[in-house]
Amino acid sequence: MPTDAIWTQRLSRVVTTSGALNGQTFAVKDLFDIQGERRGCGNPHWRQQQRPSSCNATAVQQLLDAGAICCGSTTMDEFAFGLSGESPWTGSPANSAAPGCVTGGSSSGSAAAVAKGDVDLALGSDTGGSIRVPASWCGLLGWRPSHGAVSTKGMQSLAPSLDTTGLLCGDYKLLLEAADVLLSSSSNESASESAAPERLFWIPELWTGVERATRNVLLDACEQLRQTIGSTLDTISLSQLELSEPQDLQSLFQAIQWDEIAATFADLPEDLPLGAVFQRNLAMVQNRARSDKLQLIQRRNRVREALASILGDHGLLAQPITPGTAPAIGSFSLDRGAGSLVGQLIRLNALAGLTGAPELSIPTGGVDNKPLGLGLIASPGCDRLLLQTLEMCAGSLAAI
């Protein structure tokens, strides 16, 4: 059973005392395999039914081989299908950066462990914002890699064509080092991976539902970034991405995600105890309106191609990760309507998922002593460009 609202189990696994990450500590979201341990995916009853993992997930092994110390697995939204970070089994992990507020999810325990200082960095997964949202609300750096750039082997899937393995960290140098370790075996990177960013874009239509104070802070961060890059801030319209309105992003993303989630959980045992939120979400998926899969794939490809064409190998897209600061524990609404918090989070985080593009959440000054992250998206495969931008911003991170 979980030891607290952050950790499902505490460990101290060491493979080597040499390497780029020697002595650094990391946490592992409870959907990655850790050799000899059961993974619960946020459900203690599911954990009891599993056999101990025969080997480490690839990403876990990569960090261990680089000298990092695995400190255990962390709590999460049940089966990663949520964005609040509140678990029916363990409650909401404490958000040290915004006391009394949710961490965001589904990589909630991973974010909480880093924010609290229990570990130096953490592995998470991101399908529709599960690293980026908690990074924004916990004042952390959060990296969702390009789809396929970091191995998902040994990670329980939610929606395979959208799932990624990524990192949460409080220190940019450590994030860069850990990202380099995870990218070391990737062949899915742009040939111009060492190029510097040259252009900065935004999509004004995606900023319309953002709270005024949040919008002001994030636009100030955009200006700082623009000055650092030495570029203009150019506008992209949704029509250039083959989309007519922000709701199109949510609708297309959910249609693809829910089809894949339905397949992922098709064989879930009927007698498995489940939390109320997951039951509701699963029923929603099962009762969804079916879409033509070929048309969905074609629409998705058009959006991906359009974004890659606009950004090229040197462009970045700046956008909000969350429409405001973290809400209070227990106040997170499950409504997925157009004006709801969940709906806004999905729309703001759908573009990277649909296109397979990498995205960073970079901490800003925040609002009322609560953190906020600015999202930066690069073309699919241009993770190195994105990470190099982070290094360029290092001197002005506090200002951003």
C-alpha cells in the first residue's frame, strides 16, 4: 500500500557510481516498470494483482546506467486518465510551491516529489498534459519529448500514439543532462538539432480563455524570450493549422485519445475496484460517438505537417500550459465542456500531442505567489533545439 500521498514505495536503487547523473536522485511515476517491484498505475488493487516486473523500463534503466539513484515510485491519477492529480486512494499530494492547491496530473506524485525536494528529478508520462500541467502548477521545468524520441518500453500505455516519457525537474542544467541521457539512443531527431532558435510564434486564439493576470505574466515571459532569441513575435492562426476554432483541437485530440483508451482498457477485470473519477471517465469513453479513423488520421497529419512547415527547424511556438494558477484541493471540476478547466487544459495541451511535437514548460514569475509555466513547442523531432533554447534562457529564467 502507498506510504503517503506522494510515494507508493520508497527504494534506493543504484547501478553505477559513475556517469553523467552520478549521485542525482530520481522518482518514477507508478506506471513504469522497476525490476522486482509491482507497478500499480495509481490503483493499489491493480498493483496487488500484478507480478513483479522482470526488468526496468528503458528510461529507468537509462537513468540508472548514467549513475542516478532511483528512490521509488510515485502516486498518480488512476491509470493516468486525469489532470487533477487527486487520487481516490491516497488523496492529493502536497504542492509545496502552492500550498493547499492541487499539483495537477497525471504525473502528480512525480511533480510533488521534485517540488518538495525529495528527489532531484522525476520520470513522468505525458499524453495530454500530464507532465506539462503539474510542471506549470508546481513551478518546475517539464519536458514532453517528441513522440518516439524517448523510449516508452516498460511504461503502461494510455493512448499509445499520444503517449510520451518525459521529465520533471527544478534545475535546468540537470534537466539538460538527463534529457541528453534519454535522447542518447534516439534516431528520431532533426538533422539541425544543434541549430539556434530564430523565430518565435504565438496563436492568439488559444489565449482567449486564459485569465487576465496569467495572460499578462505569460506575455511578459514571451517578451523576455523574444529578446533573448532576438526575433519578432509572429502570429499563427488556427486556420493555418487546418483548424477552425480552439474547440477543434479538443475534439480531434479526444476522438483519437478515446479510441485508443477504449482499446487499452478493453480487458480490464470487471471486478477490479476503481475510483469514481476513473469509472466516470471510462464510461464516457465507452459511450463516445465513434469517428472515422482514417479521417481522424488524415486530419491529424494535416495539422502536424502544417505546424512543422511553419516552425521549420528554427521556430518556436509560445503558449499557455494552464489557463490560471493551480485550483484548491477538492475544487477541480470534472466537467469537460468548452468553458471548463478540463476543457481548457486539453485545448492548451492538445497541439503537441496531436503533432508529436516536443514541448517544454518553463516556470515564470507566477501570480499571487503561485507558479505558472510558459509552454514552448518546437517542430517534431527538434528536441535539441528546444533544450538549447532552455540553455540560452538560463540567465533570464528568473525574469521569465
